[in-house]
Amino acid sequence: MVTTGIYCRPGCGSQPLAENVRTFEHPAAAEAHGFRACLRCRPYRVAGPIAADVPELLCRAVQLIVAGALDSGTEAALGARLAVSPRHLRRLFTQHLGVTPDQLARSRRAHFARRLLDDSDLPVADVAFASGFGSVRQFNRDMRLVFRASPVELRNRRRRADRLVADGGLVMRLPFAPPLNWPALLTFLGERAVPGVESVRDGVYRRTISLDGAAGLLEVLAGGPDHLLLRAHLPFWEGLIHVVERVGRIFGVDADLAPAEAALARDPLVGPLIAARPGLRVPGAWGAFEIAVDAVLAQYTARPRARGRLAALVEAIGQPVPGLDHGLTHLFPSAATVAAADLRGVGLPADTADTLRALALAAARDDTLFDGGSPLTDFLREVTAVPGVTRDTAQRIALRLGYDDAFPVVDRADARTRGEPGAETGNDAGTGLRLAPGTEAGAAWRPWRAFAATHLAAADLAALTA
């Protein structure tokens, strides 16, 4: 609102005159133009989604920023990772978001810190480093720029209902734009949970994580109509913002479903599935290498046997984490650990072991292989260059890494459901599609094929368990 210098979320109860309203594409853009967040609707508590019609390059840049590319790096380094000049990158951000990459990164850190000040009792200095700030001085300066108040003043202003108390660990809200289909997401993740590392029981998702080699535990459960609850048990709080962002990606809390739902609502196959499961998001992943290992194992055998092999791998070379319950026993092994392991000794067949070792070597040598910074076509080419990895396996990895147009093709789901011969070698992402030679999988669903594939998989899984 021009007259007050305040910006609000759509749907806020304030009713300014139309001529006094200025629209921004992102909260960070409003802050860059001198506006502060409304105290009524508190837009800093919900991450602003990126519009669906922005260039793919911009989406990948935002994903890298969220992962921390600008916490200690520069716009020049980010541009180099995306193979563009810093000037072109800034021009894209300014044109489509109204903000520079650095301003977006600063806004995200400040918004996360404000949520921590509201929700937790962490000391202010701990909030600074948990939110990705390099120093308390930088933290104080940026909070004053964004919120017009010091961190201590903001802590003193928090609402009594905001404070979350936990019996151990730290609890935070994971806000989302309703609806979010929690039961369908849990079913999907539970079917694919890594034994010993992940657990889905009694409506709670749990997993072990490694932070600089030290073990942590995360628990996610339903909170309210517009948020999930994350309970984190971590060895330290520095960089907590990236832990929370990665957890949010697992459940797609920042996803804007409206464009995909609008595009596919009238599709004769996918449309009814969307109506049956409103709010189903494309599940993401905590660890990209973890997803890649699972996809390679599933490439060679049906999911039940692949899960058994995954469990054997984790038990043999994963770092043990004693004292946990709910079936959690280990950390998932790193790419370097898998590359150095005797995979045949773990019980993997020769072809599976060779492909998995090649994948681990590639991931250990190139830490950008699975960071989502490449276009989908480049990502598929790079991953299928690993000996033994099929294009469909690369598509399955890409879907969980957030590529909107990723689409694993499956033509054996029906056979495996009926127990027919040949089912053992079929891919199991659940579409059950049978394609004519030369047909592009899911062409009618572009550019939302990952969304379509998720609904098809959910429907197949529901049919199998009915």
C-alpha cells in the first residue's frame, strides 16, 4: 500500500483504495522498494511461490539460492554455475521478480529468522547463525532493513500463540498454501522409505540426517490447515534454514499447484485423479544421492526386493545411529562411501553393483550432478552418461529433484500387479502406460508431467492396496 508503506498477502483483511495499491511479484521485491511486512497477515510466515511462467533458468537459480548458494558465494559464482553472466542473471531476476539474486537471498534469511524469533526460544545470536547469516552484525542490519526493528524488538512483539514448545528438540511450522494432501504424501513416502533411515508410522514421517558427519533426527507431522510441524533434534543449529528448506521440499510446501491443476483438470485420465486427491504435491527428497541409489536398485528388480537390497546396503556401510526407535538405525552412506564399498559383498548382483558404483563415483567426483542446477535435458544426458543408468531411471530421479516436466515411463505396472512373467524387470513408478513405438511419454501433460506422474502413481498404489 503506497500510502502506508506496508505490503500484504493476497486476502489480507485490509481494504485500501485501488489507486493506492502497488503489486509486486515477490515479497522480496516489495522490501527492496522500501515496504515493510503487514503485522496483520504477516507475509513473512509463508514463502512466496515463484510464478509458473518465469523462465526455467530463473527457477533453477532460485532453487540454488534456497539451497544456500549465496550464503557465502557470489552472484558471479551463481551465474557461472548456470552458464550465464551475472549481468544477465540480475536482469532476469529484476524483470520477472523485481528483485536481485542477493536481495532475494537476504529476504529469505530475514523471513526465516523472523519465524524463529516468533516460534522458538533460541537465543538471538543462535537465530542469526541458524538463519544463514555470516555474523550477528549482518543479522541486525538486515533485520532492520527488512522489518524496521531489531531482532530483540521483534522477539518482544511475538504473539503468545506463536511460541511452540517441545519436549526435546526444536519445533517449527512448515507453512503451505492449502490444501495439502498429507495422507497421500505419507503413503507415497512410506512406500519408498529407506529402511533404517526413514520411517512413516502413525501419521509421522521420521528420518535420520547427517550434519557435518554428526547425526540428527527429523520428525514431520500434520499441524493445522495451513502448516505442518517439524520437530528437529540436531547436534547444532547453525544452518538450520537449509535443513528446514530441504524438509519443505520433501513435502512440496512451497509448491503452487494452481497452474498444473488448471492445465490438467480436463484431461480424461489425470483430471479425475486430481479431483480425487486435491492437494497432492510432487514429493521431493532430502538427499539426491539417496534417491538416485533407490532408483538404480529399482531399475534392476521389483520394489519389494529393491527395498531389501537397500536395507542390506544401509546396514552394511551406513553409519550406525544407536538409541533411536521407529526402526531408525543408520545414516544413509555418502557417495564416496558407496564408491569404495564391496557392493557384491553386500549381496548385490554384478550388474546392479557395477551401475551403483559408477553412479557413486560420478556423484563423488561432481557435487553439482544432482543439485538441480542443470536444465532437464542436460540433467538426463549427464545421468544417463553413467554406465548402466537408463533414461527412465534418470527421469525418476529428476521427478524427486523438482523437475516439473520429469516423467518416468512405466509399462509393466499391470503385469507386476497380476504377478505375470516379466514383471520383475519392470519400472515401478506406477503409471501403467503402454506407449506406441515413437510416442513421447505424457506429451499431452507437458510441462506438468511430474505432477501427472505423481497422481498416476498415487492411483496405482491405492489400487494395489485396496
